[in-house]
Amino acid sequence: IAGKAQGMKRFEYQIISYPMDKKTSLIVMQDDLNARGQDGWEVVSVSTSEFAHVGHTAFLKREVSEGAGAK
């Protein structure tokens, strides 16, 4: 199993919640995701929920370069 890990890509992940209230809009969400994209983050999935006033939750990942630790 240890040998398999050598050639595999490694990723780190972020989960971001965007409450959809009067202060947050889809434009704010888009701007934030675009800024994160400039830092190498890729949106993997977006979930919509009205539970606890969380409008959208975005799941992001980016590759961890060789020798770098996940942040």
C-alpha cells in the first residue's frame, strides 16, 4: 500500500458556506469562487440547502505539490 501512494496525486479540500440573505448574493459567491480559483482551488460540487439558513455550500479541492503539506 505504501508503494501506491508515491505516484498518486494529493489534494487538500475546503468547504465554504454561503448564506443567502440580503447581504449575500450569487454575485458575491461567484466573485469569491473566482478569487479562490486564482489560488488554484477547483469547485467539485455545490449543494443547496435551506437548513440553518445556509443557502449554498461549495466543496473545493486543489492539488498539493510534491513536498508541500496541506494547509
